[in-house]
Amino acid sequence: MNRRGWTVLAGALLAGLLFFLIGQAPVKYVVLGPGPTFDTLGSYDKQRVIQITGTPTTDSAGQLRMVTVNVTDEIDLLQAIRAWFDPDEKVLPRELIYPPDTTNEQVEQKNKEAFQESQSSAETVALRELGYPVKVTVREVAADGAAQGKLASGDVIVSVDGQNVTSLQKLQQLVRAKPAGSALTVVRERGGQSETVQITTKKGDDGTGRIGVTAENKQDHPFEIKFHLENVGGPSAGLMFALGTIDSVDKQDLTGGKVIAGTGTIDDEGNVGVIGGIAQKLIGAHDDGATYFLTPAGNCEEAKANAVGGLTLVKVDTLGSALDSLAKIRAGQPTPGC
């Protein structure tokens, strides 16, 4: 080989090495991909996902699958480029998942706490649907609070200004709906007797009205509910946990023998909220055999833009609307679509 040939070869090798090194350089992006799905009516690691003791449980012919997203961190440029052209994956700036002022451990802990909170809210709304109402019970009254002398520890707050208090969340909404200094008509239950008291709210640190009590949700029920699922975080499984709990206790098979996936946060009032990674969750649901996907109303536009063939999108905004849609699916009727 002549000198020119050696020069060209050396240049090509150097260029290849440079490209390789650049490709291996870390980039500040993460890759979202379809994660595993879990049947909330089934088992995980040889244990039931929803464990209910103290009452008979039922078996379903179908499945209610919660969906997840895989997050790949610490990627290099070549991985980012490959993911960019993969229709099943999405490349995002790392700071959207891991804010620059927090550690990975802090983000994971926050996701774990959100997952536990979603289970708590799922249990609350499921029990209410099963006939076990929430009793918002006073734990403590602040010495200088507006409710001093009007409410006491152990009181159940039944209503505020004629509206039923169905959860601690509802109580907070009703109290803060009026400006600080407003008079509220509160019905309390004490020792089995209902009484009406007037409470004038005081301004809280954020400027909204407060009555100065610490309260909690109490639901008397003759059985125990536990959720068993590891290495999953975030609040987006709330809806499917609630439906799985109801299905496990109620004699009605909510699935109608079908594989139904879904996602959505849920609060103590049964409202279904938006989630992230809907495109990847749709793919995961389809890959695991789902034919219907319960979709939060706030995610409908994104879900339609990333629709997967053979997977029917069903719009839901509350637990009640999800149950209504499941009834329509069982009956073979059209469901509210996105």
C-alpha cells in the first residue's frame, strides 16, 4: 500500500475511533419504554397482588392490568439515537424525570410514597363503592382554632353548608371554598347524636379559610386489604387498584372475561387524573393481550395520537365512569371513546 493509501486508512481509523468515543459519551437524556403490566386480579411473586382477608373473595374470568413505564437512565449518544428512531420509545431530557436539585434516591423515594398514597386512595374509594362510607373523624382541635368549643376529638363531621363530607379531601374543599372569615354551618355527630354548629373560619398560612382541626378518614369494614407489588412507583395505578379491589370482593365479575388494561391516578373522591408515558403504556398493554384501555380523560388526545391497533380506548374521569364503562363492555355496548 502506498503512502496515500496508508494515510486514508489511518484517517478512516481515527474517524471511526472518534465516532465510537463520541457515541459512548453520556448524554443528559433518559429513554422511556413500555414496562411490564400486572394483573391486579392475579399474582406477583407467588402472592396475590391484592390480598384480602376476613371476607370471601371472588375469581374473575378476565384481567384488570395496571401498566408501567421503563425509564433507562445514564444513556450514551448511540442509545439516544437508537431510541429516537424506535417508535416504541421516547427520549426525554433527564431533568424532567430527575430534577437537577434532587438525587435519584430522593426521586425514587417520592415515587414510592406516591405509589403508597395511590393504594390508600384506591382502598378508600373501593370501600365506599362496596358500601362502607367514609367517616371524617376529628383527631385534634387546635387551641386557638376556629372550631375550639364547637368540635372535639372523636366527632364525625357529617356535612358543611348542606353538602355531605365524604372524605377528608372533601372537607378541605368545602372549608376552603369560601373566603377566610366566612361562617360555615357544620353538622357533627357525637355519641350517636347529630348537632349543628356554626364555625367562622380563620385565615391559614396560605390565605384560605381554616377551621383548625386535624381529621382523618375512617371506614369501618370487616376485612383487611393489602397490596403486594414491588419495584413500582408513582401514583398512576390508583384506578386499577380500586377496580381490582372491588372486583375481588363484589360477586360481579367486572371484566366480563376480557383483558382490560388501564391507568390513572385516583383521589379520595374517586376522580381519575392524568399520568405520564401514555404512549409506552398503550404498547405494554397491547403486548400483554389487552383489548380495552381505560384512559384518563386528560390523556385522551395524546392516547389517540399514539393509538395501537386492536386496543380500544375508553375515556374515564371518575371511578363511577370506569365502572359504567366496564358494564357496557360486559354488555357489548359502545363505550365512551377518546
